[in-house]
Amino acid sequence: MKKHLFPVILLLLGNTINAQQDFFALAGKDSPRIEFSDFRAMNADGTSGQSFFGVSSEAKVISQSRKTAVAEDKTSYNHAQAMTLAALAYDASGDNLVYMPMFSSNIYVLNQKTKEITLVENTVARVTSCDINSHITRMATGYDGNIYAINNSGTQFLQITKKNGQFSVNDLGIIKDDVANGNNSFTAIASGFGGDMIADADNNFYVFSTSGNVFKVSTKELKAKFVGKISGLPENYSVNGAAVNSKGKVVIASAKGDSMYELSLDNLEAKQLSGETNLHIYDLASKYFANERKSSANVFADVDVYPTKVDEGFVYLKIDDKTVKGNLLLNAYDVSGKILMTQRFAVKDGQLNQQVYLKNLVAGSYIVNITDESGKALLNKKILVTE
């Protein structure tokens, strides 16, 4: 898409919005088989937060293509509350959860506020219930704001885009093993199937297989390179969920009823979180990205601007750090370094959750810079504005 860069005027709305949840789990029942229970928010220490939609909740499903409510067959794998839900991502542009049943090609978008579910009819994915290779088990939001999903064998790499409130699906191709992977194959059941994936700030992906192997997937080369195996986990720990937390660390969870663990991509050493020990988590999702703080110079505080892909005319500013006080300065730059906007706003008790309206928005890439009263940079972050 050709980019047209013109001044962008950011107007801070006077009303403070409620804090946005950014760490979510697709949870299961205490059962030896896959059996969906609910969607819930998760706390940083690995304890469960609010459960806001479950298997027994009343579901209103709207077909995107037919633009009308649909009645789904609850005895099949193809419905919004199927027990085999196993892939989850967070759509920050609409505060939605995007998910797929493991044995189905259907894509669902759950609006957290209204609890309305949009069915995105997906004719691109080739999923059959009897073929484990075809099951979609890994899903994450990319740094470009699109949703990505990979089937078990890597033969389909799906990109789910959103424009003007409508979702569409593209197949990016087949992901192949890097020649150096050897026995640690991305496409083999024992070493590469299942698990979950996260994105980094360069729009690469890290796939965490059920076995604990970690692969870096290049979107340009469509290759999966073996990075290493997670250490510090109990024997036979099944890695089923992965997401980046607000500290930039990766949190992993298991469907078999165990604790959650935190690790760094630098060494893959897992440390147990202090929260619950009998969680059945099928997938995790968040709005954070690996290496984002490394790519954003001079990040000294928990200050964030999201989503990174803007298609609905606004972003959120979030601050949660008691060391941040007084007035902060927000500057917006175009890619040439020209300042397009300067705005001051006040932080009270280290907290701020503010909606930022983007008026006369045009397509392009921009840098949002936030500094404190001394001029120290707290955040430099790229956002992509789409038509």
C-alpha cells in the first residue's frame, strides 16, 4: 500500500477510559481430554482473573458474510463454544478475542463488551477433524496488527486481516524446516506439533511446541529455525499456551493442569510463577511483543501505546508506574523525523488510561514518543495507520 504522509492531529479526549485487559487465557475443565471451559483474564503472577465468557454462556453468533444471526449445530466441532477450542489471539483494535476450534476452519471474534460473536466464514483453511496435521493450534497477533495462525504441520500459515471492521483470510504458504534443524523438526509430531506462538517487534514469530521446543519463524523466508528447548519445566510438561507479558517475558501454560512459567527468549530458562498450580490452559493471548522494548530506545517505565495497527481512528495510552509523575510530553513523528504533533498530559499516582483520537487520519507509519518533565524518553513506538 502506498503511504501518504501528512500531519496527524492527536486530540486527547477528556474522559479517562477503563483499564484494558491485555492478558487472556482459553481455559479448559479438569478433564483428561480437551474440554473448553471459559475465556478469562489472567494476572501477572499466574492466578486467574475474571471469567467473562464460558461454555454455558448464551451466545449470539452473527455471520460476517450473511450479516445475520445464525444457529449453529452444538453437536459438531463447528460452533463458537466447541469443546475443542485451542487457538487464541487478541485484536487490540477492537478489544476482541479471535479464536478457532481445533477441528474446524471457522474463525470467531468475541467482543468482550457486548459478548456478541462474529463468525468469519473461512474457505482458505483446509482443516479436517480426522487429520491432526491440519489442525490450527497456534495463533498470535503480529506486530503489524494482523492475526496469524499456523496448523500443526506448518502446511498452512494463515494471515487474518481486518479492514473497515471486516475480517479476511489469506494463506501465506508452507513453512519448512531450516536445514540446520536436524532431528528437531518443526513439521514432525514429536518435536514440532501443538503449543502456541508469539510475535516479536520485527514481525517474526516464535512457535512453542507441545514438547517444549522453540522455533523462530521468518515471515519472509517461510522457514522455521530451531532455537532451543525450554529448560526448568517438570518432566512431561505439555506447553499449550504462550504469550508475552508487560515485562517482555514469555509466559507459558499447560492444558494438563499445572503451574504457569515465565521465561526469556535469551536463555529459555523457565521459572515457575507463584499463582495457581492446577490450571488447564489451552492457549494464551496478549497485546505485547517479544523484543519490543529492545527495539524501542530508552524505555524506562511501563508506558504503552496500542494498538500498533490503527484502523478505527484511535489508540490508547496506558501508564502503570508510580515513578512516573507530573506532566508528560507526547510527540508524533513521521518517518522522516518531522514532528507532527506535541501534546502534554498529566499523570496521577502513576496511572493513566486514556483514549487518543486520531483526527483526519491518513495511511502511513508514525513514531509516538513520550518523555517526562526532565526530557528522559519513556517510550518510542511505531504505529501503522491503515485506511
